[in-house]
Amino acid sequence: METSDGSHGKMYGVKMRASLGGAHLSGAERIVSARRVVSTLAALARRALGHERGVPDSINLKVEAQCDILRIKALPVITETVADEAAGWARVGEILSDAGIKRTNEICELFRETYPMRGAMLLDADTLERLEPDRKRGIRATNMDSDPSSPADRKNHFAEALTLASKVLSAPGIVGEVCMSDDPSYVTGYVATKDCYHRISVMKKVGEPVGGRIFLYRGPREAVAETIRYLERQAVVVEREHATRLPRADQLAADLAAVDAAGLRREMRVGFGGLVSFADNDYLGLACDSRVKEAAARAVAEYGAGAGASRLVTGTLEPHVRLERHIAEFKKAESAVVFSTGYMANLGAITALVGRGDVVLSDKLNHASIIDGCRLSGAEVAVYPHLDMDALDQMLSEFHSARRILVVSDGVFSMDGDMLDLPRFLEICRRHDALSMVDEAHALGVVGRTGHGLSEHFGCGFPDVMMGTLSKALGSSGGYVAGSATLVDYMRQKSRPFIFNTAPTPASVAAADAALSLMEEDTSIVGRLHANIASFSDSVADVPNVRRGGSAIFPVAVGDEREAVARSKDMECHGFLVPAIRYPTVAHGAARLRVSLSARHKESEISALASMLRAWYNTSQN
Ligand code: PML
Ligand code: MG
């Protein structure tokens, strides 16, 4: 027999079910050949362990030979883009009604009753009588896969839903299905009828953790048992061909429509538009300092607009060498290496340092560039709860056999403004013989009396890998890694974003070098930023939704995504640029405004902003 993965021989149903705190967390299944059983088990376990809602208490893996496998065709797909959940449910009613089902309003009403159920409600499409033998459990459509099947290690809502719906609608007597995911971030649902799978772009608000399924049945009572057997027991492989692929013109548009519907569209603005910016990371106001600009201009005149090649070919110019020496000195390190962006510095450092067989531990709220570096490295990634040093300590004791362990954390967290307890972090890393890496993108020029960062602030030692950027307090662009001569040599030999990238422009490195000198020579620049931080911090001491973490970043808790955008627009009307930060930068429902201070802010601007935040908080409480 030709099997679903192109091999020959016996087929197995492989199932995973994971639970947390007694409740269902994650479930998935595949039908695969013997050859793929082990890798599928591993992929499904990985999926359970990586679940967004937490680490499971138990994972049930089951393998069962399947001999009677039915092959059916996937339903064709139509995507319907709707403005919001009300419009989505209106479409559900219309589609069911077009399929000859009458009491559509009542069916949509009944849908709520599926929320607490594990399986689906089985409803007589005409009498609305409930036919499932156990109402709490419901009917569980299972024993199915698609051909080709989608990767097992992560959920593909659409592909898995299409497989399930195609099986369900092929069951005797089933005339329709309505489904909405219980994943709070997944708002797309569907209605399936005998001849079509209608994707409805929005069926609920982002953040709602409710979902369910209704199967609509039409036929004699005596035949219900056979329908349930088919749904729950019959092994089915759904032939997809290109069915899960939307028409080319819709592939991207459908996702964009969902972004809009969820209130998550991001707009690009051009410059500050005359507003006072509390949005950028130019902490010391050096990006537009004439001396920094002149240094950049001189470098362009002398060395050209571009470096012309990668660093290891001919792209290393005098300004690169000077800046790297300067950073090493500044960070009290043996050596330093510069990358074209901060993002690349993180990606480059992490992927060079760890790989297969290694472990990297990463704070839950680390910046995307760290997360991406961890993922790309191929090392086993373990995420510890935000700033939870006890958890980190505990987790490290579980990885004794790893070849190399890297622990990486932001120094100042970019969206929360809070700070790593560096002395504790270093002590833990040392005790477990793990390499320590700290990203000081938002700490350099900000934290410590003279802006030297966390080690100065705490009066402690240094992490093994000191990463930072040239693009924030230094007003230019680029990133660096500083540390031992061996570490830096290692970066130059092994870090792909260093090796395979054109060297940073002479202008950007010269500008960063000049900014660093200014910062060192004139300590009043950092002093001004510190005075502004202290002043704003005092002014908002009585505004509970403004968080003060000692850095230049102050998140203002809002929660709802749309509300955050409205608040930000409101601030604009008053002349202030304070951005709304939303998913995916922060979690769903954790939208916020992000105030970042700079040495260039005037006292009057700071107190006006504080007053606005206070007034807004007070009205929101009434
Ligand atoms: C689920 O994942 O629980 C249901 C998913 C619905 C998928 C809708 C779609 O994207 O077509
Ligand atoms: Mg449910």
C-alpha cells in the first residue's frame, strides 16, 4: 500500500495529549508509517512542552496500529474576511442557512454551551436536540491526519482544522460544523458544510480563551451511533493536494485582514511630526548632536559611504578598529567586536556560542533578537520565568550533562524597563559553570553613575559576554560584543552575521565612537538623563499604572490593544509621541504605552507628560 508519507507498510496512529493542573492543555495526532513513529513522538512531545499556556504536568503519548484507513478529499476552502466578531457570527448564520439549516440563531446561541466541553456538541440540525451521550465530554473527532501532513512540532490551526472538518463532514448524517478555537490569540474560526470549508476571519475578540465545536446532524436516531463511531474511531487520511493553500492573491491578504480585525495593525510614521518624542531610544540625545554628526561626516569624506566588503575581506577600516578598542576599554574588557546592528550582535553571539548538544537558558521577556538567536542556534532552549533567579538556579541544576550552557538575559528589559539582578545572576552562572551573557542595549549610557551599565550600578563583576548597541544612547547604529580576547576571537571566527555581512558603515562606527567619547568626557550628559528619570519618577509616584524600574523606560499599563492605541492618539493631540506597545511585542491583553526618557527632554515636557498620565488615570478610575 502506498502510505501517507510515501513509504510502504504498516501505519500507526500517534497521539499526544498534555494536561496542566488537571485541565487539557494540548492535543494532536498523526497517522504515520513505522519509520516516522519515533520522530513524530518526539515532535509531538516538543509541541506539548513548548505550549504557550505553560509546561504540562503530564504528557500522554499513544501509538496504535491502524489497519482500516479511509482516504477522502479535503473540503475546498473559502476565506471570508469580516470586520469584527459580530459580522463573523452573522456570516456563520447565513452560510448555515444557505446550506438548508433553519434555526441558525438558536444554533449560534447554543455555541456558548460548548465552551466548557472537551469535545463537540452533536446537535440535531432541525430539532436542536442534543445527541451526544455524555454532555460534558462531547464527541471527539479523532483518528485522522492529512496527506501530506503538516509538521507535528507546532500547531497549524488551519491545516489541522481543515483535516478535522473534512473528516467530520464525511461522516454519515453530518450536514454542518461550526468551530472557534479556544486559543486566546486565534480569532479565525470556520463553518463547514458538505461542500465547503468557510474560514471566517474573526469570530471572537483577541484574548478570549473560549472556543468550541458543534456538529450538526440530520437523520434517523438509530443511525446516530454509527455517526459517532465514524467520528471517534474511523481512521481517515485527508488528501489535501493544495487544498490548504489559499489562492495566491489571498494568501497574504487573509492574514493581513486578521491583523486589522484584531486591532494589531502597525503604522509607520515619518519622523516625529513636530511632536515631543517619548518614543525613541536616543537616551542621551546624541543622535542629533553636532559633534557626533560631524564625526560621521568626516568619516564619509575620508573612508566613503560604505565599507565595501565584509570585515574579514577588506571591510575593516580604521574607524572599526578604533571603535572596538574604545568599547573594550569602556567595558573594561580585553576585546570587543562590532556588528552592523544590535539584532545581529545578539543573533551572532548566541548562534556562535551554542549549537546542537548545548543548552541556552533565556529570560521569558528577553528581546526578540535574543529569542531568535536562541531558536536559530540549534541548542536546546529553556525559558525561565521573568527575572526569577531561583527558577534559573533550579533549572541550571537540571542540565549537568550539557556540553556547554549559556544563560542570556536583557540587562534592562525594553518593554518593562525593569532590571536584572546582575550580582545574583553572575553568582548563579558561575556556580553552575555556565557562560553568562547580558544585553545592555537599554543600559549603556543609562544605568550606573557614569552610564557604564549594570556592573557600575551594582558595583559587581562582569558577565562573560557583554552585548550592547550603538543605536540607543550612542545615537548611531550597530551592536557590539565585548569580553575576553578568546571570546572576541571566537566571534570573528565563528559568528556568521559578523563574517557574512558587509562591515558597518564608516559613518556609523565613527559616530558611535564620537558619542562614546562625549559621554565619557562630559559626565553631565548622563547626569541630565538621570535628573530627568528622577524627576519623572517622582512626578508619577502617585500614578499606579506607571511602572518605575530605575531605567529610562516607564511602561504605562493599559491592557486592551485598542484602548492603548486610542490613548496614544490622545497623547498625540496634546503634542506628545508616546507609542502603544501591543502583541506580539508584549502578551495579548498586556498592551501598554511606553514612555522613554532622554537627556534632551526639558523639565516642562516631563512634568506636562506626568500630569497627563495622572489626569488620565484619575478619570479612568471614576
Ligand atoms: C482550533 O485550533 O482549535 C480551531 C481552529 C480553527 C481554525 C480556523 C482556520 O484558521 O481556518
Ligand atoms: Mg471546549
